[in-house]
Amino acid sequence: MDRDTLLAVGFSLVVAGLALRGFASEARRRLARYRQHLLDERKTEGVGRGGEMERPPGWFTRNAGRIANVVLAAGALLVVIALFRR
């Protein structure tokens, strides 16, 4: 790959990583809300309310922070490689 292509891909990955970090913070809040919901359900003997809280979070939701960091780091690495390439 030439320098311009590496820069374009690197910057795209950096922007995607930043967007994924926003999603990851929302996923962390959702996981915390899910855990709190499970604690509340154990304390009360009421009927389950159903809805979104009944489903356990998926693999992507649990690992969104790691994925965002990997994408961001890969993009930064490509940008650095492209900057030092002639």
C-alpha cells in the first residue's frame, strides 16, 4: 500500500474507534443497568416485567470497549506507519 492509502485507512479506523468508544460507554451503562435489574429481581418476589432486561447482553455488548480500543490502536498504528513511510 502506498502512503496515502495507509493514511486514509488509518484515519478511518481512528474515527471508527472513537465512534465505537461512544457505543462502548453506552454498553457499559446498559450492562450496569442489567446487573442492577438482576439484583432488584432477586430482592423482590414480584412478577417479571419482561422487555429488554430479560435478555442477557451479547458478546459484542460485553466486549465493546476492547473492540473500540483495538480499532483505535490499529488506526493510530497505521497513521504512524504512514507518516514515517516515504
